[in-house]
Amino acid sequence: MEETLDDSSKTAMLPVSDPSRPDSFKGSAMTRRGAYAAISYMVCAVLLVMFNKAALSTYSFPCANVITLFQMVCSCSFLYAMRRWKMISFISGEPKTASDNSVGMIPIKTLVHTLPLALAYLLYMLATMESVRGVNVPMYTTLRRTTVVFTMIVEYILTRQKYSSPVVGSVALIVIGAFIAGSRDLSFDAYGYAVVFLANITTAVYLATISRLGKSGGLNSFGLMWCNGIICGPILLFWTFIRGDLELTINFPHLYAPGFQAVMLLSCIMAFFLNYFIFLNTTLNSAVTQTMCGNLKDFFTIGIGWVLFGGLPFDFLNVLGQFLGFFGSGLYAYVKLRGN
């Protein structure tokens, strides 16, 4: 990827993805900008899991879908304000001072083009949020580590993307480590495990869709986020209404507690930045790289989750499995940075 950018991108307050970037090949090396996007994603992901877990478990908030709805509303509000104040643009190469040519700030044709991405995003958000509830944090991150396998399969189906032997070997280490780490958790919740694997599948489809539309749709990261919000927001609002989640939220006993409100606010802020860095990391690097970044940040998620929320017992097999998983993630990062 060339390091030169057009004038509008040079003056942007935040970096945006480059849809004109050619497809990532199995031997492409990560740029410095791509590395920054990957690290920023990992920081936001760790914090978001902690805030969501605190709302759903510590405060026993019963409506995961409502948290997702709040996150969408906040994200669209941030994007709308920044676009109106000419701080960002939604279309790649468009000056930030350009006037809005439609009510939704995005042409209708472009919205239709991003509809598959928005639907994949909605399924990804709902499944991911629900998966946090029924599984302890260490086991959640262990099971989520197998997402990379689903991502590689989906990328092969959509783009016929193939990977080198070192990449496949690093993924195999991660999967083996995940099963070893989870072998002690014999009293598992079948529903919780099923939802986590469903979240893995939806995540793989979502990231692969970003990888394709992010390079062909003409939108930057902010534009893709905006389309997701205005398409999925009304759908999720209707869904939470017919399920009675909005009524449960109004009657929630800790709704006005300062601690709960602080957790919800921080969750919404982190969700905004997380979604931005997911788009940026996936379009600058690849869907598999984005998934591997999720594995690398698990070290901090597991450590903090163990201290704050408890969960999986400490034993040799669990430590061995976690070590293999982190070693596989580190091996992939090394191969990617070297461009082998």
C-alpha cells in the first residue's frame, strides 16, 4: 500500500480506510499505519468486553439488545455531529467541506450496496453481545479464538483467498490451545457455548464482507459505520420493542444508578471506537489479520476478567492451552509483519 495520500486524507483528524487498496495477498506485509490500527483495535476491544460484562453480569442488566441499540444510537450521533461540523467525510476522496447531497448524507444507491454489510453487522452485534452473558470471560475468549478458522473458510468461499503454511500452522496452534484450555470446563452451558460459536460464524461473515465492500463501495470507515447505523438502528429498535426489552429497561432497578450509567456510557464510547478500528484494520490489513488481533488482545482480556469477574479455575491444562493460543497468535503476527 502506498504511503502517499490525497490532500483531504492528509488533513483528516482521524485516519480512514482506503477502498482503492488492492486485495491483500498471503505474502503482503503490514504497514506502519496498519500496525497502529491493529493495536488501537486491541485496546478498545479489551475495554469494551469489560464494560459489557460489567453491565450484563455485575449489574444483571437483562437486555443485551438494548445495549447494542444504545451503542448504535451513540455511534450515529457522533458521526452526524462530526460530519455536520466538517470534521470527517463519509466517501473516500471526498473533501470534508463538501455539502451533503442527501438527507441521509449517503446516496441511496450506496446504501443499497452496503445492505449485506449492515445485515451481517446486526447479526454479529446481537450474537456477540449475547455470547458474553452465558460464559465466563476466560472461557469466552478461549472459544472466540476459533473465529479465525471460520474467517479463513468464509474468505476462501468469497474470494478464493489461500494462505501460506506458516499462517495455517499458527491457526492450528490457536485451535489446539483453545481446546486444551477448555478441556477442564466440563460443566459447560450448552446454550452459552452454542451462542459463542454462532458469534464466531457471524463475525467471520461480517469481517469478510467488510474486506470486500471496504475496497469496492467507495466509502471510508466512517461511511461504512454510518450506513450500518442508519440501516440497522430502526430494525433493532423494532425488535427490542416487540420483545419487551424497552419496557424491561425502563423498569430496571439500577437504571439511574451512577455506576450503571457510567458503565453504559463508556460501553457506547468504546463501541464507537471499536467499530471504527475494526473497519480500518480489516481494510488496511485483512479479515484474518483482524481476527488474529482479537486473539492477541485476549491475554489482557483473560487476565483482567479473571481478576474482576472470576471464572475458569487455574490449572496446568488451562495455562498450557492459553500459552499455545498466544504463541500461535504471536507467530502469525511475526509472519505478517515479515511479509512471509
